[in-house]
Amino acid sequence: MATELDGLVSARQKLESQQQENKGVQTEFAALDDDANIYKLIGPVLLKQDRSEAVRTVEGRLEFIEKEIKRVEGQIQEAEDKSDQKRTEVVQFQTQVQQQAAAASAPA
């Protein structure tokens, strides 16, 4: 259970990093002149890209990343809830065992 939670937290951190990177790109686009050239790296080649297309691409990525963050946060919450439930079950079981042990050792 802990490894599952660690994996989910790691995934959320990666998504948040990507989100910050894309917000930085969005900020850079906003600062550019309207006639500025935008290039996209595809493999080893830089290709000129239409500004509106580049802006839409970044906005689409940000929307996708935000949805993924919400999805992963939901999974994290489910994993934490499961962990809390198991912890409660263990405490109840320990209490039950202690009560049985106390009852068994009590003089009759």
C-alpha cells in the first residue's frame, strides 16, 4: 500500500512539474510580439509553428495536466482512506486480542 501511495505522489509531482513548465511557456508566449517566430522542436529539427496553434497546444496541455492532477489526487485520497481503514482495523484487532488476553489471565 505504501509503495502504491509513493508511486501516486511521485506521479503528482511529475505532473505539477510539467504544469509549471507549461505555465512558463504560456507566460513567454504572452510576452512575445505578435510577429515573433515560434519554433517547435521535433526530434533533432526546429520547425516554425503558427503562434495561435502553439498557444492552443500549450493551453490543451495545461487542461490535460490539470485533469490528470485531479485524477491522481483522487487516487491518492482513495489510497490514504484505505490505509486509514486498515490502520483502524489493526487497532481494533489489537484491542480485541488484549481484552481476550486480559480475560484469560484474570483469576476465575
